Amino acid sequence: MLDIDSIRKDFPFLEAGNGKNPLVYFDNASTTQKPIQVLNKLDQFYRESNANVHRGVYRLSQQATESYENARKKIADFINAKEERSIIFTRGTTESINLVAYAWAQQQLKPGDEILITEMEHHSNLVPWQITAKRTGASLKYIPLNDNLELDVTNLENYFTPNTKIFAIIHKSNSLGKINPVQQLIEYAKTVGAITVVDGAQSVPHTAVDVQKLDCDFFACSGHKMLGPTGIGILYGKPELLESMEPFQSGGEMIDTVSMTESTWNDIPWKFEAGTPSIAQAVGLGEAVDYLQNLNMQTVEDHIGELTEYALENIQQINGVKVYNQENNRSGIISFNVEGVHPHDLAQFLDQDEIAIRTGHHCTQPIMKKLGVSATARISFYIYNTKDEIDKLFRCMKSTLNYFN
Ligand code: 7TS
């Protein structure tokens, strides 16, 4: 079990509140708050060891390089990547997926090829593939959601064909909390020879991910959704694939030799890290990973699962609430609507009690279309959330609904 009292002491942000009420923060799928350990690490980096990486021979530059590369090692361990050179630092999941779309797919695909995604994707794992399809002449197909809002995995041969060259899938849905059977789908994708991309933005913060076990070709995630700073994310790629690819962006850092007419490329991962990277942010993410590992990811997952079950049980007792996707294999994220109340109005009322929930389409407009709504209210949990906070949310929701009725 997590020691929540002790964890909450690490998050001064939660104490601030609006003067009357402490903050109840239920928008963790958007971004998480940062523990004091990460804040201190960033502060210490800028105060004591700020320098650019991979350049100077002076002490500070070497220290900064060491901290930056050490963060890479921590992240490789965290997702069980076999080699550190598989870990590319990016700005986040969005940039990681774009890297694969631009530097792999747009170089490889041609008319007749197929890109396969799902109807559950965040726009970050949809729009880059639409653009890629347009540019290459490949066609974009998707695995649809069934009436239970699960991926229809019954007749996979309908979606995977010998022309499927790339299969990109969301690991855990940011609007439904659904955990997809990615391992099974990756196995299937391999039978048709497709390259596989997993959007792990919502899975890595909640559960122990093992990229070797998944055996995906690429895996993307964001630091800021797992206690780390903004501006830093990860693309994991199998080394042989990364080696075979052309660079994504170009300039300093990513080169080996440069003449006035041509250049050769640095080794991976640096071939994909053009320019000065987000150094302090990477170091901060390394600290966040240490924090999560100290808690133990299984314990983190259990805590989030327990909060989800508790919330799902209790939300049913509120009149007029419709919860989307209550079936199995979902955790951490609950989307719902209340009859007769626009989710934005609900969120504004809750905000007066310093309760932060997300409303909108959650960058998943196709899912909203499937649900037949333009927006939902969404609560999403993390390590510092408690059942008391859930009780408070539902108490406030009930009084808000009384106001409307
Ligand atoms: N993929 C998934 C599944 C996500 O949930 C998000 C962000 C992204 C990709 C993009 O991540 P970024 O760090 O590059 O922006 N999801 C959300 C959300 O649910 N609310 O705000 C951002």
C-alpha cells in the first residue's frame, strides 16, 4: 500500500488551494503535479551544474552530460529497454510519434501500403498518420470501437492485411481509461510484417511497462504525465530500426562530420537529438522515475485501481450520471456526463470548491462522435489522490446538481 500521507507531503502544490479549500486535483491524465524531489533536482541543476551537453571538456559540461546520460539510463531501466541507445529524448509523446511518422513512415510508405490505427487514438496518434497517408499515398485504416467502447478485436484479418506496413495503437485510453490488449495486437501485426508503434502516454505513469515483453518497435511517452517536467518525453525504438532511419531534425549534435556540401550522422540516439536538448528536464525526469520506482509500480497501479473502483461504485449513486466505459480493463480515468448539465458548467462549479476536473473532447473527437456527445467530464487519479477527495468531489457534485434542478 502507498503511504499517502507521506506522499502528499512531497507535493506542496496540493496544499496551496484557493485560501478556503485545499486543492483536489483530478486532471492527472493531462499532467501530474511534481514532487519536491523533482523540483529540487531542477533547482539544483540550474544552480550548480548548468552547462550544455556533449560539448565542453570542462568540469561542468562533463557533469551535465553525465546527468543527462544517466537520466537516459534510468528511463531505459524503467521501461526495461535492453539498450540505452534505444531511448531518444523528445519533447513528449506528440513529438515522439511525429518522429516515427516523418523519419520512418514518410520515407518508407508508398501508394498501396496501409497504415493501421484505432478509433480510440488521441489526436497525437491520429493526425500525424493522416498527414503521412496524404504525403505517401498510403491509405489509413482503423480498428473500430464496438458498442462496449472496446476495440473490435474479433476479426483482426479484416484490418491487418499483407499491405499493413505500420500499426500504431494507444496503450491506455486517455478519455476512457481502457487498457488495450496491445501485446496480442502487436503479435498479430508481426504476422503481416507491420512495424508497431505504441502510444504509452497514459500507461507508463500507471503501470510497469516492459518494452521487451511487448516487443513493439517504437514506444512513446511524456515525462510530465509521470511526475516529470514538461518539455521532455521519450521515444523508445529498436536499435536496428533507428540505425536504418534518416534523421528527423538536423543541425548540431546529430552529426558526425560536416563539410560545406554534405554531412554524416552521429550514432543513435544522438542522431535524433538535434540541437541543445531539454537537459534539466531530462534530469528532472530521471528523478521522477526514481521516485516512482521507490514507490514500486505495482503498488502505484494498485492504488490507482482501488481509487477507480471506489469512484465508479459511488458515482452510480448520483442521479442522472452516465459513465462511459465501465467494463473490465480500465483504470485511472473516468469519463462521464450528467443529464441536463453541460460538463463545462459542472467543472466551473467544482472549481469554486477548488476541485479540478477536465472537460471537453480530450483530444479524442472520434470517440466523442462515437459517444454521440461533444464533450465529457473526466476525472483522472494519481498517487497522491485519496478516497476522501473522491467523497468531496461527489458531495460537491450533488450540491451542484441540486442547484441545476
Ligand atoms: N497520447 C495520449 C494517450 C495522451 O493522453 C496524450 C495527452 C498524448 C498522446 C499527447 O501527449 P503530449 O505530452 O505530447 O501532449 N493527453 C492529454 C489529455 O488527456 N489531456 O491533456 C492532454
